[in-house]
Amino acid sequence: MKGPLFYSKILLFGEYGIIQDSKGLSIPYNFYNGALKSDVNPSEEAIASNGHLKRFVAHLKNLEIEQPDLVQFDLVTLEADVANGMYFDSSIPQGYGVGSSGALVAAIYDKYAQNKITVLENLTREKLLELKTIFSQMESFFHGKSSGLDPLNSYLSIPILINSKDNIEATGIPTQSLDGKGAVFLIDSGIVGETAPMVNIFMENLKDQGFRNMLKTQFVKYTDSCVENFLGGDMKSLFANTKKLSKVVLSHFKPMIPEEFHAIWQKGIDTNDYYLKLCGSGGGGYILGFTEDLERAKTSLKDYKLEVVYQF
């Protein structure tokens, strides 16, 4: 048995900001994917994944009891499939900010949800919000608190524009130009990031008035501008605002940036060769980079392998 593929995602803009109602822009990243599978001779990874799924099923059963109007699953079939060794076969790295749990949630909803909202119907704002709410409750099993955006992106496989918490829409992004000099890229920090502790640090910081002011007057403001610049194809303004955003993150989100990247982060701001930002909650995993000149960024970051996500 092998189910359909669900892809990873990249939140280009909006990490942490969307908790505070900033704009956000999330795009599918087809380089990684996952699918539900079952094998006659499962590997150790498959057995471990199957164990995770057993615990996840228990969470979904509770969810049905606690919020019966939200979502119902074909639990009989799901439990039988898991008992028969079903697992999630995924190339999406875990703890890297590219939505490994989101793809799993999307796959389970797609196969087992009853009366599911499908990609083929007219996706009104209400339907998108309903899906986001369902996914947020499903994914909370993995992170403690989830926006539901990662599974939404994985399930629909289209770019999602977040205008605010209760205003999201499918969107188009400027067409890639594969010979363009500008690029969005990923750097592998070599460290697995844990989402929950990073979100906890952020929630603690929110208790501080100064931090809240900085979020509103700088972080959310620059994030919103970056989203508007990117969607409008205004690359000159995009880089100006990404630089400001990169500075704010280095100043106020240091715990989320692995220590060995502090100097490299600053170097990008000083040289304008590239600007770095968090990919997901940080703490490790991937770091997202923006550059107006990919070759210059590669030279400047020669000790790192850059994975190009988008060129313009």
C-alpha cells in the first residue's frame, strides 16, 4: 500500500509574527515529501513511525470526543491500518522547520476524515479557515500549539497568504526565473530544532512590554512589508525590508539562532551579500536566506551548502 504524496512547506515570512497577527506567506516545497505506506518487512524507521502513529490515533480519538462537531474520522479503518503496520514514509527532515508533522497530518486527514473538504471544491475563506482549525487541533499533538498552516499548505499544495488569524487565502506568487540572479535559499544548520521550547521562549518574552512593542513597531511591520513586496514583485523594497527584518531577529530572537550562526548572520547584514532569517521556529534545522546575487552569496557562504528554493 502507498498513499498519495504530501509535500514539505516553507514559511517565507511570518514565523512568530503570525502568532501576533502579522501577515505570512507559506509556499509548498516539493523537494521533500511523505506518504502513508505499509510493507511486508518494515524497517526500523517504519516500526518507529508506526509507534508514533498509534499515539497519534489516540490523540485523534480524544479530539473526536472533545470536539465532535469539528471533525470525524473513519477510526475503525485507521486503527486497523495502523495495527497492520502502516507508517509515514517521509524524506522531510524532522525538526527542520519545513513541515514534517504537517505533511503527516495532511495525509491522515486526506485518507481518513469523513465529509472532508477537498482541494477540488471552491475553497472559500470559510472553508480554508475550517481546514486550518481542524489541522491546528490535529497537529497540536506534535507541537503543543499549532497554527494549522503547515498541514494546510501540505494538503492544498498551493501558496497560502495569511492576512491575519482569521483571514487567509490561496494566492499566486511571482513566476520563478531559473536564470535569475536573486534567490531564496536554505542553509542546513546541522542541528535538529525543537519547536515547543522555542515557542515557549517566545511566549515568555511576550510578557515583556518592551518585547511586545518591538514586535508591533518593527517585527510585524517589516514582515508585513516583505509579504507585500514579494507578492507585488517589488524586489528592491523586498531586500530593504528583509535586511531590516534580519537585523531585528538577530537582536531580539538570539536564542532561536544557533550560536555558530550569529557571526554569519551579522556578516550578511554588513556585506549585503545575503540576509538570513528563521525558517520555522528556529533553534536549529534550516535557516532561510535571501540574496540579490546568488553567486556572491555562494562565495560568501562557501563553507555551507545552499539549497535554492526559489529564483527570481
